[in-house]
Amino acid sequence: MTVVVVMGVAGSGKTTVGQELAERLGVEYAEADAFHPKANIEKMSSGHPLTDADRRPWLHAIAAWIRAHQAAGGVVSSSALKREYRDVLRTGGDVWFLHLNGPRELIADRMRHRHGHFMPVSLLDSQLADLEPLETDERGVVADITKTPGEIVRTALDALPKKPK
């Protein structure tokens, strides 16, 4: 089965949309932040962006989760900012990307108003600089985050490849 990766920069709504999508699909949801080593969280908390080397174990851990959920399907969040990161995630099996995209100002405002998250607004620009949109050969869809979570989930459900009966 397909595992959906809800991707986008911090503050784009991955957790909210991912949880609702998983519920609608009747599959397990996994939060990308739970896969980060403690050192990564400490680095981001102190305002330092992660390097590709920092992200490597995190990406491989998410790919392992994807691999373990191929039979039942699932939804997992991951910034998946670069094509090479998405390539690592694809090593886990059949994946489909839901890219949450929208205006920087909206994302920054969301980040300023959320509580209990380690990612500071000061790192948003580094994430936006790293972001490589889905390429035409990558399975998935881009969703506009100015829409409600329900509308975004509907976009995903409408675009997800249908299983043969």
C-alpha cells in the first residue's frame, strides 16, 4: 500500500493535516519530529539549521517506518525539503507526497503562535531556501495552505492514486 508523506517547511501544517488524513484513511500517523535524534532537536532549538549530515539518520529512520507500514499503509510527516531527501524516503517503499505550500508570512505567523515546539521562526528562511518543489516525475500533489485542513485533506484524497477493486 502507499504511504503518504505530508511534506513542507516547519509551520506549514504537516501535523494537523497528516493526523486528519490518517484518520480519514484509517491508517497510522507518525510525526516526523519523533524520529529526530536529541542532538538535532537541541541544534534547531538553539537556532541552528540542520545540515544534510544531521538529517541523514532522521531520514533513514522515517524510511524504515515507511518500510514497516507498506502492507497497511500510513501517513508520516517530514519536511522532505530536497529531492535527495525524498529519494531516501522512497527507499522505504511506495510513497506519495502531499506538499503543503503557502505564503511565508502565513507560515511565520503560525510558527509565532504555536506553543511547545522547538523550531524557532528564525529557521524558516533556511528551510525555504532549501525547499525544492516536487518534480514532475515525483508522485504527489501540492496543496495550498491558505485552505482549511479539511479542504487540504479533500485535495489529497481526490489526488491519491486509487486502488484497483
